[in-house]
Amino acid sequence: MASFSIEDFVGDGVLKELLPKLLEEGWDDVPTLKIMNSDDMAAINMTQDQKDALEIRTYLHDRDLMQYGDKLEASGKCLPELLNLSTEDLSSQFGMKRGHIARFTDRINPCTDPLPKSYYLTERKIKGTPSRNNSIYRNFASINSNKMQNTAKSIARNSTNNDRLLEESLAGFKIKDAHVFKGIVAAGPAEPRACGCIQPPPVVDCVAPYSALQNISVQKLSPEYKIGMERLVKSKTPPMKASELWRDKPALLLCIRRPGCIMCRAEAHQLYAKKPIFDALGVKMFAVLHEHIESEVKDFWPRYWGGVVIFDQAMGFFKALGGGKLLKDKFLSGFVFNPRAIANYKRAKAMGIEQNFRGEGEIKGGLFIVGQGGTGIAYQFIERNFGDWAPVAEVVEICTRLQSLKQDQGAASKSSQEYE
């Protein structure tokens, strides 16, 4: 899978000399750099060669073909010209393998989720009740689809860069009007295993209480990755309360079962690729590990996750996902005899991700979205089957609703002050 290290992204071509300028202007991470538009490029005086190189490398990054970046760029051809080359030319001139040629010439489908439709989380269980501090949720029912669309547009208009692309991205991730939220706890479907001889482990139906998260002791293992930052994680920071993570902004916390796991890496990569959207929505992103193996953190960050990585030594987030106890599954019953887990594995494998088997891998992970300050847990996804991912469209919509509610509260506060 293509790395989120910006040095790996720009390679040894004409973009390398532009790195100081990109850092100065705030184009300092790969997901943000990939959504530069023509106005942004003109603002930093990019040459035509640099524009062509960025277009090529963005296309390759989406298809996990970055190993051909330097060769394709050195050819002096722009992306449309390269896409019009024959299979024989791509093979002979650039040493491109047959399977890679098929991926390169597919202009419609990037290297994303190839899971069959029958395995999507369309039948997932979404139920539960809000957490103790539930002010976030009181207005959920009143937020209609038109308001969601307007919120997405306003977020896009207020972004400093990439207005059109962010608006299109939010529209693309909007859940259809027919979708009905039944609550804020979601999980993949429970399918019988081994012809019904093995039953899947039960998952909780109620959202974790906010009190279960706010006092968890965590340590930062990595900062948010930027251009030129030290690639290696040197030492842990002092412990702090988890509530500090969402003190000033909502937080998305991806609880990783094992950073060397191919499915965990794929989920992290796919989610972090949407960073510009979460930035526009004012949501901070964290990856949570329950085990600190330094070599594993180095392999995971920033290649698969360029955001902050935190260590939850007491496994508080993971216990909260399991209703107060760790949700675990055995390799044989949870993977070998579980067709959904195998499908999840094949989905990640098709993305070209490397893997290892170091560390504990039976503790299930998931995802939390926590509102700003003490407003509560907005969403909770539980990894019922190894490799289940929280639906990205649902995650984006929850974050958009938080942003919408914040704007409404701000407008109400302003009106109240004017009235007084």
C-alpha cells in the first residue's frame, strides 16, 4: 500500500525541490497534497513539470503503484499520455507487471474496497442509547437531509483550500436519505461459522458510558506526521487523561487490534486517506494501540497512518468496546471458520499491503467518535469479525452532524447575546 510519508510520495523527481515551499505553505501531508487544485498550484508557482508530476503521483498513490513514480515522471510524459500507452510499451519502457498494468489503466476504480456487495455492512446492527452526557444527540432527529447538504457545502466553502473537491467528497460520502439511524452503536453482522456449529461472540448493544473513556490514561507514541519530521518514534510522552484528546475538538479514535495485521493496516490507511474531509469537519484523528512494540509502531507510522498514535496500556478503550471487558476471538474459530473474516482478509490483501504476525492479535478493536469537551460519545463501532471496518460514509455523516450541531449552537449563542 502506498505510503503516507511525503518523502516517499514525491520520490526523487521535480517535486523534491519543492518540499520547503510545500512545508511553508501548509501542504505538509500526503492526503492534503493530493487534493491541490490548479489555483493552489499557481499560488506557489509550480512549473508545468511539477504539476504533471503531482498528477502522476496522485494517480499512482490511489492505485498502490508508487514504485513506478520516478520512472513514469522521468519519461517527460503527462498522465493522459501515459494512460494512452499500450500494454507492451508500459511493460518494456517501465518494467510494469501485467497485474500492475491492469490496475494502472483502470481509470475509474482506484485501489479501494473490492469486497463483494454481499459482504458489505448493509445488515449491520445499529442500536443502542446515547451516553450519559448526551447533548450531542438531542437534535439528531431534527437534522434533515437538506440541512446536511447545506452543512457540507458550508464546510467546503469555508475551507481555505480545495473548496470544490471537499464539497464533492462530502457529497460522495453522504448516506442516502433512505438510511435510518437506529442508534449510535454499530457492528458487522453476526454470521454462523462452520455451518452453524460455532456461534460468533456477542457484542454490546449499548454505547459505552462517557465516564469509561474520559479518565483512561494514554501516552502519545507519535505526533501527526509532516514533511521533514523524524521518521522514527523516539520515546513516549508522559501519561495524560484521554479527555485531553477531545478537549477542544471532536476526536475520531481508531482502536487497532494489532498494527502489523494486514486488515488493521488497510483500515487505517483507507481512513487516514480521508484526512482532508475530517480536517474540514474539525475532527482530530487518533490511532489507539493496546500494545507498545516499538518496531511495530515504526512500521505502522507514517506508512499506514500519518496521524497521532497513542498507547492505551490499560486497554480502557478496548474494554469499553466490549462493554467493560475485552472482546476476544480465537484464530481458528474467529478466522479460519469465519467466511466474513476471510473476505475481510482478501479485501486487504488485494490492496497490496504487507503484514507480520508480531504481537497480540485476539483482542478486537473498533472505532469511537467523541464530541468536543464532555459532550459524550457520538458513535461507536465494534469489530465483531476480524477485519470489520466502520462504514466510512456513516463515520463522515456523524462527524458532519457534529459540525452542524456546533454551528447551530454557535448561531443560537450569538442570537442570545444580541437579544440581551
